[in-house]
Amino acid sequence: MLDLAAYLHRLDPFAWRLSGDLGIRWYGLAYAAGFVCLYLFARHLARRGRIVMNEAQVGDFVMYAIAGTLIGGRLGWVLFYSPSALWTFTADLPWWEVLAINRGGMASHGGMIGIVIAMWLFSRRGRLDPLGVLDVAVLLAPFGLFFGRLANFVNGELRGQPCGPSFPFAVKFPQEIAEDWGVEQFRAAPQLARHFNLPTLRWEELLARAETGSREARAQLDQFGRDLLTGVQAGNDEVIRLVEPLLIARHPSQLYQAFAEGIVLGAVLAFIFFIIRPARHGVVGAWFLIIYGILRIITEVWRLPDEGIERVMGLSRGQWLSVVMVAAGGGVLWYVRRRPTAVGPASPTASQ
């Protein structure tokens, strides 16, 4: 029998670290790659008259898409998952938690709402069919979704449900030490006392103080967690030897969603747009909502629910939002099929 062991996640979220938390992150590069693909493919389609906009309009189209994605994604995370950010202020830049995108927090459902609003504004400015513009945006959205999910994996965020360590795709994420470990987990790892040069009695005293609510002791444990995470990412053999047996093997749900939302969704939308060639604008957009929603509902089965948000009727917050997307997609499909006029992929006014 082949003895399989879970992969230990050792990826650094920084592509280029200047110092501390300052540098170029893979997450930012993922967004940039998605928008570059959006621009290049939209320009390619515009040159061939396959979409409602001409080549000169593509640059503005991409700028609206960027604004809609970033603003909608951030506000969606605040409203759907962390409303307390609205009234959380700090003494450090950027002062208001809503603006603290350096600490993460983007919601894909919010980004999609932002995209819809941005495309409507762009279509009004260019006097284009809003549904035709939205078709272009969703046709190319899988590029950004794919790169974004890969960045989620690199960051070790949106982690999956536990699985057996011998599962072929099992991954151990050291980020759970810095983000999820409490006194109970540290107490189960007494060997860490020696690593941090603490006598056993002082280690037990520290844990006891943290357990009784000491902020100083809790802050010290949090720092220990960050140090261990940094050690794993830096390839410190001693830290890896201590930490790896303590980590939980998990499904790499980020990669499952990258495959579903990037490759599967992209392939189906490309088939609809290029092979079926629907005669009405909005058909591609409607099927995006339906297919993405279904895929998200399925893949979230292997993903941990967001902290502090309980499942309702067995579904996570993300799954319920996806149910709404499927229903909205059905509504859009019903509407476009009853529009008085049918138009091809590119309208006669696209180059005017």
C-alpha cells in the first residue's frame, strides 16, 4: 500500500517582501492577472465585432470592472460577513476597518453585485445594452475567479473541512496556529515550551493566565503562533518537526473552487457564447449566475463556514447567497427570453 501523507503548506503570501508586512502579495498579483486577462480578451473580441463595445471602449470597461470588483467585494465582505467593521476604528492607518484591505476581507458575491452595478453605469455612459455588457464581464470573470482562488490557497485562507491525512489531496495549513489556536491547542503541545526557551512551570503559568483572560498572556501566545507560522514558511526544520504533527489535515477547498469557478464555469460559458451563440443579450449572464451558484453550493461542502456565522438549515452564508444567485439567474433568463427584440453577440450600434 502507498503511504500518503498530507502536504504541509509552506507558501509565503508575499511574492516580494520588502519588510514586515510591506511588500507585493500574491493576492494583489492575482487580481492584476485577472484584470489583464479581462482587458486582453475583451479587446480581442471587440476587434472581431463579437461584443457590444468597440475596441476604444474596452479600456473604460475594464476600469469600471476594477472599481466594481474592489468596492463591491470589500463592501460585500463587510455587510455579509463582518458588519462590525463599520464601527471599528483604530489608531493606525487606514484608521477605519472598512478600508483595511491590507488585512484581507473580500467577498466574491459582493464583487459580483459591484460588477453588475458598474456594468450598468458603463453601459449608460456608452449607450450600450446593459445585458450585452454584462455578458462580456461574466464571460471573462472565470479568469479572475481562478487566480483569486489560487491566491486564497497561497494565503492559507478559506480553509477546508478536516479529512484523513492519507487523503490524496490533504493539506495541513500552519495558518491555523496563528489564527485559530487557543490555550487548549498550546497546552496539547508542551514540547513548544522548550522551543521558546520557557521552563515547564513558566509555560504552564502562561497558559493559565491566558485561560483566565490575561491580555498580556494571550498576546504572547498570539506572537508565538505568528512566530511558528513564519518559521514554517521560512523552512525552519525544527519548527516544522514540532508543528506538523499538531496540524489538522484538510481538504484544499480553495483548489476545488479554483477548478470549479475558473475551469468548469469558464468552459461552459465559452461553449454557450462561442458554440451555441445565443441570439439575445443576457443569456450568458443568466447562465453565469445559475452555474456559478450551483458550483459554489457544491464546493462549499468541503469548506469551513466563516467564523462566527452559523449554518442555517445546513447551508453556510455563502451557500445561501449562491441560492439567491441561482434564483436571480433564472429570473434573468426568463426576462431575456421575453424581451421584444433579439440581438446577436454584437449589436449594430457597438462601433458607433
